[in-house]
Amino acid sequence: MKRNKNPKWRIIQLEITKALEIYQIDYKLPKDIKTIKGIYFSIKEILSLNDVKKKQLGELSLLFNSKQEHPLHYTIDYTTELPYKFKPLKLNVDIEPYLNITGFYIDTALTVDDAGQMKPYTVMIYLECYQ
């Protein structure tokens, strides 16, 4: 079977609504995905620097192939750069069919609005997948 040279981007979306919470990830990939070559992240809502009390927004940890591989534990920092300026981080993980991607995201940002309330945001995780 010939592998496709063009990536199929898969997106995991995490709604962050509570400060300092752990958000579990359990994502099922289509069975035709054979390799994940890269990953990058963005924040869907535009947060101003005034909203962020710490530069570090959170920590992301992903496990592949029934938790047999743990290629990523990454700190997501606040930045004013636009996401399209970044290139994906390289992973190069071969994926076993029918196995989920699992892991977690820990909010550490302490994002607050002018009233001191937690300001929700969305973490977008883009997986560069190949068949």
C-alpha cells in the first residue's frame, strides 16, 4: 500500500474552563493513520498579556500505542506570535491501528479577567498525520 505524502491534520481541542485543573486526553485516530510526524499548538482565544499571570500556560503530555510510547511532555508558553509562524515539533511516531492517543493537559496559566475570574481558553493540538 502506497503511503500518502501529504499530511492529514487531526485536531484535538481542549476547553480550559477551570484554573489549575488536569484535563484528560483520550483521542481516537482513524485506522488509516500510520505515522505522526509532527505536532504544534495554538490558543484559540486571543489572550492579552494582562490576562496571563504566568508565561507558562500549561503542560501537555501525550502517550501513543497503548501508553507504550511517551514522546511528548511539553510546556506551552504564552506568546504573542501568530501560530502559522511556527513549524511543527518533530515526533516521528509510528501508530498501531485502533489505539488511542492518551495523555493530559495541566492548566498553569492562571488566566484571569479584570474582575479576577478565571478566563477560559481553548488549546488546539494539531497532529501532522500520514497514511
